Amino acid sequence: MEQYLKENFVVDAKRPSEQASRRWRSAVSLVRNPRRRFRMVADLAKRAEAERKRKNLQEKIRIALYVNKAALHFIEAANRVQHKLSDNVRQTGFGIGPDELAALARSHDINDLESYGGVEGLAREVSVSLNDGVVSSDISLRQNIYGFNRYAEKPARSFWMFVWDALHDLTLVILMVCAVISIGVGIATDGWPDGMYDGVGIVICILLVVLVTAITDYKQALQFKVLDKEKKNVIVQVTREGSRQKVSIFDLVVGDVVHLSIGDLVPADGILISGNSLSVDESSLSGESEPVEINKKRPFLLSGTKIQDGSGKMLVTAVGMRTEWGTLMVHLSEVDQDETPLQVKLNGVATIIGKIGLAFAVVTFLVLLARFLLVKADHHEITKWSSSDALKLLNFFSISVTIIVVAVPEGLPLAVTLSLAFAMKKLMHDRALVRHLSACETMGSVCCICTDKTGTLTTNHMVVNKIWICEETKSIQTNSNKDLLMSSFSENVHGILLQSIFQNTGSEVAKGKDGRDNILGTPTETAILEFGLILGGEFKTHHNESEIVKVEPFNSEKKKMSVLVSLPDNGGFRAFCKGASEIILKMCDKMLTADGKAVPLSEKQRQKITDVINGFACEALRTLCLAFKDMENTSGANSMPDNNYTLIAVVGIKDPIRPEVKEAVKTCLDAGITVRMVTGDNINTAKAIARECGILTDYGLVIEGADFRCKSPQELEEIIPNLQVMARSSPSDKHKLVTQLRSVFKEVVAVTGDGTNDAPALAEADIGLAMGIAGTEVAKESADVIVMDDNFKTIVNVARWGRSVYINIQKFVQFQLTVNVAALMINFISACISG
């Protein structure tokens, strides 16, 4: 049996090949109720048709986006339909209808946009301020006119449809026929009501089976619908009523001003308002892999595309089914999830047992029939037949059918689905959203977890704890006195420090409704901006005092962020840079003194600063360097410099360990799961945190990403078994580690990630775990499980429930087969012996 299952019923947990999927389907030839048993199995024909439709639609979009449209524009100009405003639109005060507005982004016609006066003119047409955004009281009005940001979905199946599916069980249909005949023959033979007891008993049993089956399947379908809705609920940042806030993607309306950054999915069609180095991956729509630069000459953004680089703001012009993505989603939503490996294997087991059960049923019927005929022949009644004889033959047939019902565990594969669904429901309570059904199952066999540090092992609530500036180290408390912090350096240093904090940031300080400052951005940015506020800085004052010329957002490969600003009064340009301490320090050849002068950085001073960085790191502080460079007003000012910076300060940021992490790591190690920490932090910080968590042991190996990527395959085979911490790693290093663990060491690997560049590693791993709070939408799309609270303990819960799935299935299989074999043998032996 084991060999048969290996040859025919083995599929990969992630992205199984079509060949393997077709192979196991062809091996399943005997199925009692395919409509129910294969309800959670992908329909390959339907999937192929949906893929064909999707590619055809992508091709149309690609042609519309990339083919030279000069001839098309000429034809469109001749045949262009003049959209007339409907009474509803006119009465609400909007100057453009929903269809005309939706066509604007899809056509990519800059001339059409200019005819409305650009994005500013378009904002006037939809009655919105580009600075203040939509007024909350207008949201329902905009939804009524321009539509909701939801895609058309197939209507949910009613309970009676599940009852109808359950009634399609062939053996139940046969038993129903037998019951009706039994009632008719019984009444004719034994009279009313004695003759109908047997038949009515069968009918009641059938109704109970049908109701239990339908109720179970209906509840399970409702549960998956809730999970599916949760998966699609993306949080986006918008400006409304003058303040930046987070809203659900379902609440987005035409006229909203949406903030976009690296890793975000574009939530609706729109027009760029402003942006910095913004590039978009449109492969999901057009099939083209090359990123598209979005700027004033090409300001059109399409729903469903991904922000690959840069940041910006856009004005929403179309939502829901009026977008290209909405049309595409109709076809995508028709595609079922892949079946899990355990489902496939249990389908094989059920098929084998089904064949055995059918053979026993046929033999039982033949034995009973032979005994009956022999008895009649013995009594010389072989030619005499009555209604009671017909009833006996019908009874023999019913017994045979009942043996098939009892013996064949057609519900075995569905038991996996029910167990997985139950685990998914429980994991929702434990703050883990399972995106793929097989993830729960696969997590049960995980033997290695490669985890991030920030936010997963730590609280992700960062505060500046120490700062080295002007050759002095100062400790920062939440109630630190501004004058005390500024006492040792001049106003000039103070001004440059505040400029480097407030101008070189991708975050924003917004006033909340309670009047307090709310910082919207990453935890690291939030910590630095909070420190800037302690120093007496004002976000809007310092952010707007110089015009931003170019921005290079933080990149996990470069590990730095840069901004180039134009100084007021034709004072030239100034570049600010912040990022990983060692990287920024190498770019500096000067340092800032207490009186605000830039002096050359000697090797002795460079070593002292390195010692400061290492000292901070050994205290488990995350270190960043801030630097600047003044430039002349030249034509080369648009390029970002990479050297000759002046060092301003070294910042030590504290991110405390989550209190439950140490116990969770110990639980993993006791369960035989190896935990490896892969982080972009300094090696000393990584060591300190890993040792505190219990990840780094005395025999464990710590390595930097730069060293890891230089190792030969033979060296990697030697070091990976003992590797416990990888510091200063890039996403490509994480991907390489995962690939080695899976291909060379044959381990089942779970990986955590939050950035856009983590997507390849998340997709490569057996289980990709994306962070729900800090994670980008691209990372979440590539993951199998979304950890809603970014907590390592939640990952351990996923593994625990994964193992419970196996235990539950094991117990169910033991119970099912014990009952089946016992019932089969008792029925067969009693039929053969007593008839």
C-alpha cells in the first residue's frame, strides 16, 4: 500500500505540479460521492479555463498599456463618446461621472488628464482638496455615486444546496430505493404498520446522515468565507479631513488621497499627486516583469499593482468593479485552493479501502445468494418464488450496499479539511491568519524556524535610549530635559540634527483628534521622530523649510535612506543620510564638533566611534548613524552622493525583548524545532538579543551576511547545522539560507519576513510567515500565514496547531479504520456463517 501511495498520491505542499495533480485524480476511480468528497479539491479544467481568461484579459491590458497608441488615439478621438452627467452626479455637485473618471486612468492618456487641468483640476471635479482629503460626511455620498471598493463575488451557497449535494451520494440513493421497495413489499407481506418498520428505519438513518453531512459542510463553508474576507481586508493610509489615518481598503472612496510606500498594493485606480522615485510592478495586470516609473509624465496608477520602490500620494479615481483589477478578480476568484498533501494521501487510502469494501460487498451478496438458492434447492422450491423471497433478495442487496457504506471511509479526506478548518478558526483567535489551507498541515512537520528580530522577538516599540554626538555619549529618558541635552553643543549642531531627523524621513507627524502628536511610520522612524520632538523640533516647520529634490527610501539591500534638499536663499544643496552604523561611518570622512564645524575624521576617532557603536550594540541597542553633506549648486545635484559625508550622531535605539519569547523559544527547542535568528542588525546587537532569547547557545555559530554569501557549498554544509544567528543579512542571504536548508539538508523550513524584499524567501520556504503589523502587502501576498500581532509566540502556536492536526487525523483514522474493519468482518463472517 505504501508504495502505491508514493507512486500515485504524493504532491508538494506548495505549488504542486499539474502532472502530480492529474496523476492522483486518475488513480481515484471508485468514489461514492465525488461532489462532496472533492468539494475542497481544485477543479483543474475550471482552473485552466480561468487561467486562459486571465491571460486573455492581461494581454488586452498589456496592449492598452504598452503598445504605441497613436493610431488608437486617432480612432478614439473620432469615436469618443461624450459622457453626459447624470442627474444624480449633477445634483451632488460633482463635475465628472463615474464611467468617465474610471476610463481616465485605464486609457493612460495624458492629454485627457490635461484637459481637466491635471490632477488639481480633477480634484476640483470630484470636490476634494489634495491637502485635506475627503470629508467623512461625504463618504456615503461618494459610495452611492462612484461605487464601493469591493469586487463581485459568487453568491454564497445556501444550506439546501449542501443538503442536495449530500443526497447525491450514490449509495444513499440506492438505500433510498431499497427503503421504498422494502416498505411496499413489507406492507404487502406483513400488513400495516408492521411491514414498514424496516424501510422507515433505513429512511430515518439516511436523513440523519444527510443532515449531519450538510450542517457540517455548511458551517465549514461559512468559516472559510469569514477567513477569506479577513485575508482581503488590507489597511491603507489616507488623508481625510486634514489628518493622515488608517482605513480598511473596503472603505476607500473616489477622491481619497492615498499614501503609498515600498511594498504596498495599489488599492484602487488613481492619478499620482506627488512622489519620490516611485516605480510600480504591473506584472499582475499586464504580465510584464519590468517595473514602470511613475512620474508627472506618466501619473497613472492601476489597482492591484505593487509599489516596488519609492513613495508617493495618489488621488483615487476608480474603485471596485470599475477598475481593471476588479474585472481580473472575477476570474481569479473562480480558482479553488490546491488540495493538501494529507488530503491527497487519504484520498488514496480511502480509494484502496473502497476497493476492498466493494470486493467484500460483492462476495457477501454472492455468498448470501448462494446460501439462499441452496436452501431453496434443498427444499425442492427452486421453481417456486414469492414476494417474501423477493424481499429477502432485496435485503441481501441492502446488506451489501450497507457494507460499502460502512466499509468505505469516503469522509476520510474531508476529515482533514474539517480538522484544518478547526485549526484555522482557533489560530484566528491566536492572532494568526492562515492564507493557504495546507499551511496548518505543513507547519506540523516544521523542523526549523528562521525568524526576524525586530518586532518578532522584540516588542517593536522603539525608543532612542542613547546618543553619541560631538564626542559625547548621552542617555535619553522619556522625560529628558531639552536644555540638558542641548547644553554641550551649539545651536548650529542642534539645527542640523533636527534637519537630519525631520527631513530625512518617510514618516509623518499628524495631530490627532485629541490634539496629541501621532506618528505614522515604521517603529524605527517613529523612535527617531519622537526623539526629535523631545529636542523641541516641529515636524512641519523643519520638513518644509527646504525643498526636497530627491529621495532614496530605505532599502534592505543598501540598509540606508537618503534625501537631497535644496537649501533656502540659493544656499546650494544638502544631502542627509541615515542607516546601518558601519555603512554610514564608511561613507563619512568628517565629523561635527560641538561648535558646529566639520573636521576631518582621523583613524583614531573612527576607531573610537566604532567602539561606541559596538558598546551600544553589546547593550542590545540598535544603532543608526546620521550624516550630511553640503553640495554646490551644480547640474549634478540630482544624483545622491555616496561618500565624503559629515557624521552628525550615532543613535542607540532600544527595542525590549517580548516577555513571552524566551519561553516560546524553549518550547520550540524542546519540540525539536531549531530556531535561527536572521537580522539586519549589528552582529553584537544580534548576539545580545539572541542570547537573551535563548536562541544562541554555547555551541552555536554567529555569522555576518557578507561572510555567509562568500562561503562555498562545501563550507555551507559544514556551518549551517550549527548556525544560530546571521547578522547584517540581506534578503538574498535569507533566501540562500532557506534554499540550502530545504535542498541540501531536506528540512521543512518556516521563515518570517516583513519587507518587500523578503517575498522570495517567504515564497521559497515551506511555510512563509508575514508580519501583520510591520509587514508590507507584497510580503503578505507571498506568505502562507500572516502573524497579526508580529509575535514569535504566535508562530509557536501555529506549529502547535499544525501538530495537533496530525494527531487529530491520526486518531480519526485509527477510529475510522477500527470501526470499518470490525463492521466489515462481522457483517461478512455472519453473512457467510448464518446468512
